[in-house]
Amino acid sequence: MGLVISTNLAAAFAARQVEKNNDGLMQSLNRLSSGQRIVNPYDDAGGMAVQLKMQAAVKRGAVAKNNIQNAISLLQTQDGILQTATRVVDRIAELKAMSQDSTKNAEDLQNYNEEYQVLRQQLLDLQTERFNSVSMFGSFQDTATAVDNTNEGVFKIYTTEQGSVNNSNQTGPSVMVSGVYLAAESAGAGVTDLALVTHAISSGFSGAVASFTSGGLADSGLTMDGILSDLQKLANARAQNGALQSRLNFSYDQASISKTNLEAARSRIIDVDIAEESSNFARQNIMMQASSSMLAQANNTSRTALQILLQG
């Protein structure tokens, strides 16, 4: 093209390259300084949306892990109470066996009765134990409330980051901790079937013990078969408690693995490859210097035309 002085096309082109290379250099600097591949939404709009959802899922996964650990702690505390209850009922069985010794006099039997009364009250006290102000034992007397997590002593623990989601595509996995009815003040409808300790607590007590032949250990409702049945129910409850702890431990492991994998997936989207970006930064830096140098040269082309005019 001809030599002109009104428009310096070479300088305009070089200036455009300087602007372009400067943008690339700034973008590379931002990525290296932030450690992120996506600094602005326009860098990767789709990737930005995906990583935001993954980030939220990672945070929910951490909460799910904490919830599982809290549930395990509750079950461990509950098991400790069941262990105590087992020892109490075991002692009641000893008292019952000792009261059947024909060599014991009336005062001996009365002493056994007195201890029984105290142990009975201890079992009732265990029924009211709480974990962080939350009741660990239910007060229900029918099978319907035993699995209804809106009642005290019944818990539903969601074990993944999905939480309580429930739609046509998926349902959040959960573990239901059925309510445990430990003891009752008195026998009633449903108590015999659901309360772990029924005979020794409900049927075997009929008020203050006036003599060894009425109430307490002497009551006809308190049989050795009944006490052994209570011990079996307590053993079953502890076995179920242990099974739930085992399941929650596996759920915790899975939640931890899922959280780690989600973090890795998000990292592949959002995090910058330092080695690759460092090479890109070096290239952009060289291009910036080259374009700046060529812009300076392009600005000097008008001097050639000026020299021709002066010589003329």
C-alpha cells in the first residue's frame, strides 16, 4: 500500500495487538494470583455454574457428616444407659432369687424389697435421660409412634448431601432410629409389648411394701421369667443400637468419600494448572513486550514520509 501520513495503519494494528496481549497477560496474572482457572464468569460460564452447585454440595456434605457423627454420639449415650439398665435389672433378678430363699426371715425380705423399690425408681429415672435436651427414649405405647420421627425418642438421620430431597428423580437416603420405650410407671395398654422393662417395673410394684407378702418382690406379677424377659429385651435393644451405630459408621465413611470426590471434581473445573498457566504467562509476557516494541517502531514510520517531504 502507499505511504500515507494521515493514518498510521501499522501503529493502529500494533496498538490493537498490545491491547489484546495486555488482556491475555492480565488474565494470566489473575489466574496465577487467585489459583483459579475461572476468575470471571465469562471465562467459562457453564463451568462456573457447575462448580457453584458442586461447592454447595460439598458444604452440605460436611454438614451431613456432622449430623451422622451427632447421631452416633446419641446412640453411644443411649447404649450406655441401656447398659446401666441391664445391670439394674440383673440386680433385681438377684434380689428376686434371694427373696425365694426359705431361710430368710421377714426382715431380710423387707430389706430386699427396699432395695428393689430404689432400683425401680432408678430405672424410671433412666427413662427421662436426654442428649443435648433431646429425649433419647420415647414415651409411646403403640407401634405407630415407634417409627414416627415427629415423636420424642425417634430420629431420622439423612446421610448424604441430598438431605431430605424427595422428588420424582431421587429420595435422600436416611437412617431411621426407632424409638426405645425403656420403662413405664405402671402397666397399661401396649406397655407389655413395647417397653423394654415391663415386669420388673410395671407389674411388680403395687405401692408401698407393708410386708414381704405384698407388693415389690413378693408381687405375683414379678416372676423370674418376667425379669429374664426384660433382660432379653434390653440385650435386643443394645444389639439393635450397635447395628445402627455400625450402619451410621459406614454412612459416615461414604459421606466422607463422596465429599472428597465432589471436591476433586470441582477442583478440575475451577482450579488453575499452575505449570500450564506459568508457561502461558511467559508467552503472554513475551508477546506483550514484542507488540509494545513493534508499536514504537510503527510510530516511527511517519518520519520516513516527513523526510521525503523535507528533501523535496
